[in-house]
Amino acid sequence: MSIPNVTRNPFMVLQSNWDEVLWQNNGKAWVYLKHPVNATVHGDITNVDGQSNIRVAEGFKVETMEKHSITLSFPQYCLTINFIAPVAVFSNIHKNNIGAMDVSIGGGLGVSASRDETLVIWDTKSGSVRRKLEGHFGEVECCNFFPSGVVVISGGMDTQMKIWSAEDGTCARTISGVHKRPIRCIAIVDKGRNIISCSADGTVRLWDCGSASEIACLVKDREEINCCSITTINKDLPKEFFCEIEDTDSRSELEVGTENKLLIIGCENGNIEGYHVGCRKQLFSLQLQNPVNCCCFINDRLVAAGCQNGTIHIIDLHETSAPILTDSSTESHVLSMHPSNICKDQPSFWVGFANGRCALMKVVASDERSQSLKIVHELTGPDCDAVYEVTEANDGFVYTACRDGSVRKYKCPSS
């Protein structure tokens, strides 16, 4: 398949602890620029007097520098990136790498799961552990807050899903006995009376939380399913996204809020597929050549998908035969994605990579037929440790979960 509009853009990488060393006398941090065609440019930044006398290598330019942020440019390539250091690092939550994480909508609580099989609720201000959630056998693959912010759902290698109280740590429901392989991702429908699970067994299932019973198998006989994302179907989408629900009399009374929901799934064989949940109808299927590790709706029209080979694909729901944009600037695995509200003018999303980079990217339209991805912010802190999860709360803070076992908290300016 021919992929249109493939871009490879230059990007910069800054020493992970720059915010510590650059506030010292003669403190020095390295920086390099990776170009898709030209040679990599290496340089350094030196704080001569520990205050404001900054010396930078030829070709680079320091635009601004504050306690937790520094903006660097490379005028020759018209590149400017804002690097942001964490305002807090929580290293006491887990002892080993963190594979899953979420933050409540209000931003007060976090939930995370480590490869050491621990699942905990923690305070986002202090990083202190509030509750340990015990009951899974094996690693927890995914964990999410319900919109209420006081209930959590988790899915694991043990093929079980568990619904927890974030207030006292008790398990209210266990959903098991249907999936045959690990549960990789969970989507919550509306307020959470129904949920959707995606599994490595190649199935997607719709559940009622109150009774812990299966309502329907939405997808079956697929390759391993790695990720999913759900949204409400926008009225401006093409007519094929709208359909009549057949045989409404036979629908379970337990099914709530699915009649206008669009689900996308990403598969190990490179497929990304879209489904009308209420109608049980496949709307599109697109082959992306490499395993799809993560996906998200950027807005009600654009979908982002991140692949094992480092490519990022942007898909327009108005034309799903091919991505409208493919970025292959890095070969590092794309491990996590999350939509963002930081860029008010253009659609944007967070991307976490296996090499420790985590960037806010926005889709920029240079003209009616040409679009590209632009890096707005780079989050620093991990030193080549994979960023397995990135999430943005409604209070504007951004959190990352990393292979080094730390949760990092960032404050990013709106743009």
C-alpha cells in the first residue's frame, strides 16, 4: 500500500537532567539535533555564572530559560522546541517499571500498575500511596478511572477485569471466564455502566459493570488486539458512520449509551479498524504494515495510531482508505498516546517512545492538501527509559509512567 504524505522531521534531544545542571556555575548540558537527511549536530549549553549568562554551541539558540522549561531553536532548520522538566518525580510509588497508569479527570488521584504485579492508588500532589489494590494474578496490563473519579477498572494477564473503589481499595466486581488471553485495553462507555475490553485473544467484548455479565462480542477472530479508543460519533461524519440499530426488541436492557459510539482498535498485524458499537458494524479497516501499539482520537474527526517501527499515522474519518499523514522521524517504538487540550488552535496529542522521549505533537495544515506534525513540547527526565504511559488531566498537569519505576508530573503552558 502506498502511504501518502510521509514526513521525516528533524528533532532535538536534550540532556535529561538539564534543569539540575544548568542552574549551577559552569553547569553544562549536552544537546543534539537529529536530521532525517543531514548529519546529526551535537552541541552543549553552559551556564557561565549560574544565573543568566548562557553560552550555547554554534547553530543552536536559547530563546528562553526558566526553572522548569527551556526553549531551544535551530534557525538553520526553522526548528523551535520547548523542553519541560518535571515539577515533581514520584519514585516511591513502585519499585519496578510502570506499565499502565491513569489520572482522575479532576487530577486528584492517580492509579498505576507495575511489572512487579502491584496496583496502587496515589495522591497526585504528594505521590503518597493511598491504597493498594490486591487481587490480580500476574501483571496488570491496563487501568482506568471511571468518569466519577472514585472507581477504577483494571485488566490483566490473568484474563480478569476488576472494578475497584478508589476510596477504600475494595474490589466490587470481578469479570472473568470469557477472555482466553491477556486483556490489553479497556474503554469506558459514557459514565461507565458499560465497558469494552480488548484482548490478545483477538476479541472485543461489551460488558455490563453492575452484573459483571457480557452483553455482546463486538469483534472476534482477529490477531492480537493491543489498544482501543472510543468517542461519540460526530454529526458531520460521512453517512456510512450512521446506521439503524436492528432488532431493538432483542437488545439487552443492560446496554446503555452505545447507540452513537465509535470504537477504534489497533492490532498486532498492523490493522486499525473502526466499529459502530451500537450497530455491531465495522466501518473501516486499514492496514498499516507494522503492529499498532497505541491509538487515540485527537478530536471528533482525526485518529492517531502509533506503531512498533516508530511511525505515527494520522487518519481522517472522512477518508479512511489511507492515512492523511505518516511521520517516520524516529525508529523508536511508539508506546503510548493521549489527546491533549493544551493547543487551543490545532489538534494535538502526547506521544511516548521507547527511547525515553515524550512529545506533544500537533497537526499543522500548511495548505489544503499538505499537513505535517510539529513538536510543541518535549518532556524531559527519563534517561533513555521507555515511557509506557502518558496522560493529561483536566487541571493541565501531564503525567508519565516510565521503565525506571517513576511517575513524573509536568506543568505545560497552553499555546
